[in-house]
Amino acid sequence: MAFNLKKVLKALLLSSSQPLAIKDIQAAFTRFHESSLFDAAPAVAAEATEATPAPAEEPAAAAEPVETFVEAPLDAELYVDVPSLITATQVREAMDEIANELRAADDGLLLIEGSSGYRLVTQPRFGRWVRILRQEPPPAKLSQSSIETLAVVAYRQPVTRGEIETIRGVSAEAGINKLLEHELVYIVGRADSPGRPIQYGTTDQFLEFVGIKSLDELPASDVLSSRQIDEWLKTTSTTHTPTDTDMGLANEDLPFDEPSLRPETPVAATAGAPEPQAQS
């Protein structure tokens, strides 16, 4: 019976609490063949011992019973004819088959590929049962403001809070704090500009949040492209004060009083000055 890669991968997925990368799977096969060589060493040593006659020993007074263990025969699908090299293509094809089988079975498990590798997850419709078991609250939803801030960070990163506020036109402090709390963004470093403001970027958890393996899979955006944002930031830094016309309002000439045309108001008398006397 031929070696069954798919069954081995299922066992590895179930035994791992962390995402399983292709390089980890290939390393496991390398260790398998190395351990197989060491497993063969005791057998070779036993054959050599049998070939060399041992010196005669005095019989023991009372021999203790020796327990014997019968090793189960190796499963041909798992341990016989194991390939010395498993390519990334073979792993991906086997993982795709497992994912399709789980999706067709609809038993509550899914196989997904994230930025760190493959892992088994619970279907979203069973999420409430999982939260009840773990005694966890329902997941918090991001506000529209936080989502917009996250989009700017994803497309612009590394980006400062000042740049986010310039792009969105509102304060971004609350949105950034929320994203930091959910570990969707993190502090990358500081910008090489006056004040050395903090720069933000997205985390691996962000990739899982949106269901992609890398930032290259983000959909193209003409609005948030770095080149257009750079040009827009330059123009906004040297722009003039917006007028009513710029804001879409009617440019009306509002009446105002010139200081020279205003009627003079009586000035209160200073202390010690004589009060004007009424004329009879």
C-alpha cells in the first residue's frame, strides 16, 4: 500500500496548536528519516552481539521473569516507503483536498491557510458554542471610524497618526487605541521627521481578520494608493484657506460696518470731570 500523505497531514494538523507551515512539515519528514537511521542501530548492534560468543557466566540463583513486548506491525500507509523529499506543491495539493473534504462533510471544521501556515478552525456558525465552552464574551465589532482608520494603516503603512488625521479629516486617537487593543495594528517605529512621531503598521492578526495571507493580496485602491496620498498631502500642506465657493456654498457679500461709518457712541465721563449741565 502506498504512503498516504493526506492522512499524515491530518494527524499533524490535529496535533498542532499553532499554524502549520510547509517548512515545518518538510522538517518533520527530514527528522523521520534521521530517526529511522537511529532506530536501525539497535538492530545492527543486536546482530553483532549474536555473532560474538559471550563469556560463560555462572547461572543465577533465581532468574526474574522478563516481560516481553510485541511491537505492533507498522502501518504501510504511514511508515513504509516514506518519500525522502516532500515538495511544497505536494503539501498544497494534499491540503486543498483536505479542505474540500472538510467543507463537503460540514462537520464543524474548516482548514484555512493564513500568513503563518495551515490550521484547523471551527466554522463560524459554531462560534457561540465555543464561546460558551470557553466562557468568553461575544467578539467586539469595530466601528466605522475604526475600520476607516484600519484601512488607511493597511494601505499607507508605516503611517503616523498625523497622516491618518490629515487623510480622514478627524481625530484618529480613539480609533488607533481600539486597533492596538485588538492587536490589529502595532507600533512599527518612529518617522524621520520633526518630533519623531510614532508610525503604525498592521499585524499578522490583521491578515487573519481580513482573510488574506499577505498584504499583496489587498485589493487595489486608487483612493488609498501611496503615490496619490503623497501628492494629496503635499497639496494640503500648501493649500489656501477654503472659501465659501470651495465648500460648495454661495459666495454672498455679507453687510458689515466700516469703523469710520459707525456713529460715535457717548464716552463715559472720567472721574473728576464736570458733568454737563442741562440748558434751560
